[in-house]
Amino acid sequence: MLTHSEENYLKAIFHLSLETDEDISTNAIALKINSQPSSVTEMLKKMSDKSMISYQKYKGVSLTEVGQKTALKIVRKHRLWEVFLFDKLNFSWDEVHEIAEQLEHIHSDKLTQELDRFLDYPQHDPHGDPIPNRAGFIQYSEKILLATLQVGETARFVGVKDSSAVFLQYLDKRNIALGDLLTISFIEAFDQSMHVLINDSNHILSKQTINNIYVLKV
Amino acid sequence: MLTHSEENYLKAIFHLSLETDEDISTNAIALKINSQPSSVTEMLKKMSDKSMISYQKYKGVSLTEVGQKTALKIVRKHRLWEVFLFDKLNFSWDEVHEIAEQLEHIHSDKLTQELDRFLDYPQHDPHGDPIPNRAGFIQYSEKILLATLQVGETARFVGVKDSSAVFLQYLDKRNIALGDLLTISFIEAFDQSMHVLINDSNHILSKQTINNIYVLKV
DNA sequence: AAAATATTTTAGGAAAGCCTAAAAATAGCA
DNA sequence: TGCTATTTTTAGGCTTTCCTAAAATATTTT
């Protein structure tokens, strides 16, 4: 049984691994979990002894098969709890993450399974991220950044890259929600901002914004 | 913000205080939480510094007003989660306690409130114990032990004293559930075992059993 | 009331998880 | 390639929470 802290390390390494094919550096992990590199080194030794990661001094780490499975279980729990909070308890999509960070550490396979059933086997969390199934299989979709679309194209808003509370609140304020259809009407040449038709209103979205929004072409 | 461990001490002292009007001894706490008296002494000092308990060396402890309120919040969370597991996630009443022990430590007032609403403001947990309201008020009922009834009396099964898994499973096996009506038909003089009519079947309940079952006379 | 017993506290130590500062290894550049 | 800058690890320390063993205090018994 892993400690709370070990689970957080595992999750950090898992998320960092999605961004790159290389081994994950000590510094990157320290940055991710807001701690010091020396603390990370110490923990990596411990997790390597437990066969959760492959670790060679100075060479960075990667998850072992067991580590990967374990990380996926935690991600599964995190995202299922997010759905519960959003669908059943009236939480907004910018509030769910923080509480799911606590709930993801509850140990009970039956709880996870029953929660999944109770929520009717959801495929995505409130930010559009896929929920691994019981076996740890995760269905990644072909989603692309809104920024890559051309004028005239239409796509469905299916996810956010950065799900920080401020960004999510910004979208809420503009009534832009997961599932909405977006049509590009114009792209400003000088700052790459996009004019987008959403729910019959015109929005001008900054370069930063359109690089944070994932869509599926329709 | 209290630690996981401090919350467990608080809860232990709270439950022990329900059984007696005297101050709670170091040994009693150690026994309750399965630890050593010396560990308890150490923690009591810390919690006294935080004004959660009144503590005098060698004299035992009692909860302060703040400590009492805090303990009630934890009990509230514990019992609400038990209802959730039982009502929504198909857990049996002997399984809910263990997982609620983990869930009770999740920190979020909004979560507790929304859970309460979602469950439709339940008054009792699956073992019949009362759930404190948001303000920390707890409605104790006049429940008495089944053992105190006389032949011919009828009462409703409203709670258990010892909610250990084995005892709860024993009741399940005999189809005896919270809310059932019980009528005493005979009491054996030599071992105080009771012949009880429940759901049209006759049960012979041992002295231990009838001292673990709470009822309300009807 | 003194002696024996039981309870509680103190003293000292261990593991987990964090830290800072210094040393070692690696990477980047002239 | 050799030197500098960066990254990573080691060394040593701190806090929390637990432990055992011994000392201090309280309670019970005779």
C-alpha cells in the first residue's frame, strides 16, 4: 500500500510522462509538486526500491508497468470523483480538482467500482479528460488545439489544456462550455487572435486562450 | 487545520465521553485507538496547546467547546458518508464504517453541505446513529436496550450498540434489519435469552445480542 | 498509613517526509 | 577539449507520530 505522498509522486511522474517520451528529471518533478530536488531524489530511491519506477542516478525516471497501472488507478479515482462533484453535488468545473486531490487517495476498489456504476460509467471528467477504465485502459481522443483551425472550420469544444481555476472561470463568464460548437470566422494576422462564433455570439479569443482549448473537428 | 491523527484523537475522546461523565483517561484513549499510553500523553499535550481539550497531568481530559464542535463535524461527515455508501453505492451496513473512516477526513465544508442535501438531509446513519446537523446539534433519541423489555411488549429496532462487522452480519443472516418491529414472546429464566417475533418469524436471541440492540417502544 | 499495584509521564529513539547547504556529476559552450 | 553553468545527489537537520523502557505519580490493598 502506497502512502499519500508516494501516490502524489506517481501521479506527477505520470502526467509529466504524457508530455514527453524522455525520462523525467528530478527538477521537473520538484517543480510539479512544489518541493525541493533533494526531497525528490530521496523519494525516487524509495519508489525505485518498491519497483514503481525505473531510476538511474542522474538519468531521470520512468514508470514501471506496475507504476503506470497504479498511477492510472489514481487518475481514474480523481476523475470519477470530479464527475461526482460536478454532476451530483453542484460543484463548478473550477472547484472539483482541489477536492478530488483529497478524494483520490481513498483506498477501496469496491468504492471506485460502485462510484463508476453510480455515475453511469462516464468517459470524461468535467474538463474533458478521459477516465481510465477498471483495467487501466485510457481512450485518448484525436483532439487538437483550437489554435490549429483555419477560417471557416467548425469544431466541438472537448477539453482544456490548462485547467486552472482562473481559466475555467474565464470560460464560464463567457458562457463557453464543453460540448459547444465553435466556428472560426476570422483570424487577426498581427496577434493571431481568433474571431469565433459560439452559441450564436461572436467571441474574440486571444492566442493564449486558443492554445488552451481542445476541439474535435466536425 | 487539524491533522488526520489529531482528528482521530478528537473522535476517540468524543465517543468515550458519551459513555461517562468523568474525564477520559490516557489508557482509555490508548485502548480505543490501539496505541501506547505514552503516545497518547504526547498528543494530549499538543491538543491542549491547541485548546481542543482540557488536560491536567494525571487527571484525564475532556473536550473544550471548540473540541466538541470539531469532533461533531467529523462525526457528521463520517455518518453522512456512511449513508452515501449504503444508500447510493450498494454497500452493506457492515462495510460502510471502514471506508467512512477515510472519507471523514476530507476537508471541505461545501462538500459536506452538498452531500447532506444530495442525501436529502438524513437523520440517521445505516446503524441508526443520529447525524449532527450543520450547527453541530445532535438529536439523541430515547432508545433503550432490547434486554430491558418485558414479555408482551413490542418495539421498533432503531440501532445497535456494538456495530462490529460480525454482529451486523449475524443480524443480516437472520433477516433482522433497522426499522423492524419486535415482540417479546418469552424470556428464558436461566440464561436470559429472549424469544422474539420479528417479521412473522420466531427468533431466539442471546443475552449478548439483546444487550447490543437498541429499540424504541411503540 | 505503608506497601504493592496500576496508571501516567518522561526520556530517548525510529521512520517518513520535508528542508538547506555543500559536493558530485552532467551538460553546454568557447 | 577544457571550463563554466546547471542539475542532481549527499549530508545533516527538523517535525510529526509512533514506539519501548524507566521514572514519577496515583490508587488500592493490607
